[in-house]
Amino acid sequence: MTITQSRMMFAGVIVLLVSRIASAQSQSNAQLSPADLVKAVIRSELNTSDVTEIRWKYLLVKDVDGKEETREVVETKTGSLDRLIAIAGRPLNRPPAARRDRTHSEALA
């Protein structure tokens, strides 16, 4: 797992915790200790992850042969799909992007 992936996952967990805290506060006036709140959120997430399929989408920036590549990564049921969206901070021009999209479409068929 790269640093970018770790940061995106961490940010997702923080957003999830904040949303759960807001939801918990709006649902009841009873005060939970922080430890109990964290336990409740973890228990809730573990129970729902069995039922739902969680997917991630994030940007991955890495050096390849001395060039910085930016890729858009999407998690699927069978693994990750990524597509190159920029090289050295510059978005791909249309022909490589169209060729890449066609290749991905063929791979998914």
C-alpha cells in the first residue's frame, strides 16, 4: 500500500467517524464516552461490511522511470483498475486517453 493510498484510507475513516458521530448525536440525547462511541462505530462498520461491498476510488501519484505518473484507481469486486490520467502533472491529450479508455472497455467486457 502506498502512502497516497494510506492517506486516502485514513481520510475515509475520519470522514466516516465524523459522520457517525453526527448521526449518533442527532439520534439520541444520551452522551456516550469517546471510547464507547468508537466501539459502536467499529461494531457498526464490521456488521455492515459483511452485507455491503465497499469500494474505493483514489488518485495514485508515483515515479515511473523518472517521470511522475498520476493514475485514477478504482477498486472492483475482482481487484483494482487504474488508468493513467497525467504524466509529469500534465493531463493526457485526447488520443492516448481515448485509446486507454477503449482498452479498459475491452478488458471489462
